[in-house]
Amino acid sequence: MSFDSQSWLARARALIGDAHVLSSDRGDDLSAYTRDWRNKFEGPALAVLRPANTEEVQAIVRLAAATGVAIVPQGGNTGLCGASVPGSTGPRAVVLQLGRLNRILDIDVENNTATVEAGCVLQTLQQQAAAVGRLFPLSLGAEGSCQIGGNIATNAGGVQVLRYGNTRDLVLGLEVVLPDGERLDLLRGLRKDNTGYDLKQLFIGAEGTLGIITAATVKLFAAPDARVVAFAGVASVAQAVQLLGAMRQRLGERFTAFELISGEAIALVRHYFPDTPAPLQGDWPWYVLMEAADGGDDAVLREAMQTALMACMEDGQLEDVALAGNVAQGQALWMLRENITHAQQMDGSNIKHDVSLPISRIPAFVAAMLPQLAQAFPGARPIVYGHLGDGNLHFNVSAPAAIEPGSWQLQTDAVNQVIHDAVAALHGSISAEHGIGQLKRHELPLYKSAIELDVMRRVKQALDPVGLMNPGKVL
Ligand code: FAD
Ligand code: 2HG
Ligand code: ZN
């Protein structure tokens, strides 16, 4: 039987309301939903559907399953690997945008949990938790627009993993609509539960390929009263790794963030955001942004941070350091770090790498990679930074200054091979926190064992045998 898109759209509109089914045939502009944040991936969608609640999600999923229409779940569309938009080939698809499921259902202060709908913007959850003296620690540059459902579906990392772990470590319960429209209620706020397989883990980091997350119960923590930010110049990545070890030893659980930033990355941010102040007098090849947080008095934490940093300086673990004097200065230091992605995007074409390695191996990896890239791709500009405290580097390579527009992306496979082969040789990962999506789908079989891929395919087959849940992503 031939597919009648008009009657499909009419059925969808009857299920969730006329205004919440966007389609190009009636003049709606779908590009904000069908093109990814980097403008790298774009695919056609029959419609963009914006359901209001779990029941409406179920109704749409059932309609799609019955009519062979694929579903691309979408949160804030800030993902960096093309997983949140339709592929350019594959089955007819709709984008299921979760933004209207945005309620905070419950904050249980005594249990230290929040239960939220999937479309709640991360920053809103952070703010609502703070309003009751609690911290939701997931923190990343896109927090003003990414959604908790997207964070869970990508197992997002961010800048506080050092202290609080990845998103996976923050999720206690989930509600999921399965590819056949069944509602799987795992929405529990328990810290201990050994009643068989931990099913929620399947959906965390699955990039929407196994079902649609509609709600989650997440952990909250005591909101720290004191927070201190420091910015150090170091002579090498090896020195930064020594500094990391020494600061963790001295500050313990109070140490919450340790971000490595290359001199090139700082220069790029200061070029595109000229109001950004220089945090240190001199120039260093590498910088480190550190944060500590604790309950109690700001002055006490500041004193502890200062003492630790001075000891590190005496021990030769850093070259120069500045401590933010107040909240605004701390935020300005963080903007230096958070604006790197934007500055590199403004600067033109770049090939992103989101790799993780044992921290001890990172200095040798960087030392080997930089000359190797320079030799293989003359003029290429590595912009290296990342969550060194988690062993996660964004080893992004910007196009040589004099190059035909568009031609640097043609080098993607060749550049990836140099970097990812080296990562694999050191038993690292080619995707530490951003995921696989469309971007690295063809590389996954090169770096993951056949048996791991086989088990992943069996899980996919068990939950989504027809393959309509975010097809063309991950596997
Ligand atoms: P989307 O981009 O909409 O979707 C991402 C994936 O999740 C897709 O596969 C999509 O199908 C799926 N999905 C979305 N919602 C659901 C749902 N409800 N149910 C099932 N599947 C769903 N990432 C990091 O890990 N760390 C960082 O530090 C970081 N910093 C960033 C900084 C900037 C400036 C930008 C633009 C991105 C950054 N990211 C970072 C990447 C991105 O923000 C994260 O991956 C984020 O978690 C994606 O959330 P989202 O709501 O935008 O999801
Ligand atoms: C970050 O750490 C994000 O800032 C984005 O993960 C990294 O843009 C990138 O490559
Ligand atoms: Zn990152």
C-alpha cells in the first residue's frame, strides 16, 4: 500500500494537536530541527512532532510503528555527532522533539533526588535544585539549551565529572517509551536495587536508538557554599598531569574540575571574544582551569586552594597561577574555557576528536600526535583542550589557514585515522562523551571488537526489531 503523507499528518495532528505537528507542506520551517548544531548533518523529515506528555509520545510511537515511519528523538539539538537529526538516507522519518515535556515533577530534598520530564532544559533543573539548596552537578557549555533527556541519551560528561561522575552516575530512574509504544516505568529514586538487570543503563548513552526517554529521577547533592576558581600556566602536558595528581592529593573531594587548555585555544577565544581578559601576565604553551567547592566558609576553601597551589609551585608542578577574586572573575575564567567550541566554530572548518585515555598516557600521546599531524597535514592547526581530570581530550584539528573552503572536511577520514589509531593503540576510546551518532558510525567497527558489536546488535534487535528508532545512528 502506498504511503499517504497527508493522511499520516492528519492522524498525527489528531493525536497531539494541529499546532504541534510542523510540516513543510504547510509552510513550516523545519531546518532548526533537521540540521545539527554544527551544520554538518541534515536530513529530511516528514514532520516535527512536539508531544506534551508520555501518553502523546506513546500514541505517536504506535502510529509510527504501525505505518513504518522512523522516529528521531530530539532534545535541544546541541549534540556534536549528528545523532539528533534525520540521516540523509534511510526510511521516512519524523523528528520527535521533547521540549514540551519540560516539567519538574518532584524535588525530594530528603532523598536528594529530582524527578523531571525529559524535555526540561539542563539549566532549569540546575536552577530549581539550587533554589532548594541542592546541586545538580551536570554542567556543560550547552546547558542553556540542552535537555536532560538528551543528556541521558548521550551520557553527557561536562566539567564536573572529576567529582560527580558522568550522567550515567547521576541517574537513578527512567521512564522510557519503547519502540512498540509500551511504557517502561523504571522511575525509581533508589540508590540500591539489585532486582535483576539494571535496565535503565541500556537507554543511557544509547543515543535514542532503543527508545524515547520521557522522564528521569536524578541525584542531587548538597549545594556547596564556597567555590574557588584558579587558572594556571604550565610548561607541558606532563606538568599538568603532575599538577592534577598533586592537587587531588591536597584537596581530595573538594577538587571538582581540572580542564586543560592549549595556548592556541586561548588565543582563538581571545581573538573571537576580544573582551576576554588575559588571566596571567605571561604566555604559556598550556593552561589549566581548576575549581574547588565545599560547604562552609569561602575564605577557608580559598586558603586551602592557595596553600595547595603554592606548594605545587614550589614543587615545580606549575609555572604561574591566578586565583579568581570573586564570583564574576571565576565566571570570566570559565567563559575562556566554555567559548572554545564557539571560537573554533567561528574560525571555520575543524575536525573534532573526543578521545579518552588513561591519564598517565596523555602526555606521551600529545607529544607524539602534534609532530605527526604537522608532518602529515602541513599547516593544520590542532586546538587541544579538554577534561584532563577525566582523561578526556578534545583533540580538534582546524583547517590550515590557506585552504579552499570545504576541502578540509575531505581530510576527515585521514586525520581521524592518525588520531584514532594512536588512541586505539593506547587502549583509549574514540568517543569519550559526545557519542557515535552519524559522525563516527563507520569508525565504530574499526575500534570495537566484533563480539561487542554483536551484543550491541542483539540488544538493538530485541528492543527495536524493525529498526525504526533513530536509524542510521551508532550501529
Ligand atoms: P540532542 O542533541 O537533541 O540529542 C542528542 C542524542 O540524544 C540524539 O541521539 C537524540 O536522538 C537523543 N535524544 C535526545 N533526547 C532524547 C530522549 N528524550 N530520549 C531518547 N533519546 C533522546 N557534551 C558533553 O558530553 N560534554 C560537554 O562538555 C559538552 N559541551 C558542549 C558544548 C557546546 C557549546 C555544545 C554545542 C555541545 C556540547 N556537548 C557536550 C554536546 C551536547 O550538548 C550534549 O551531547 C548534550 O547532552 C545533548 O543534549 P541535547 O538535549 O541537545 O540532545
Ligand atoms: C567541551 O568540552 C565540549 O567544551 C565540546 O565537549 C567540545 O567542541 C568540542 O569539541
Ligand atoms: Zn567536553
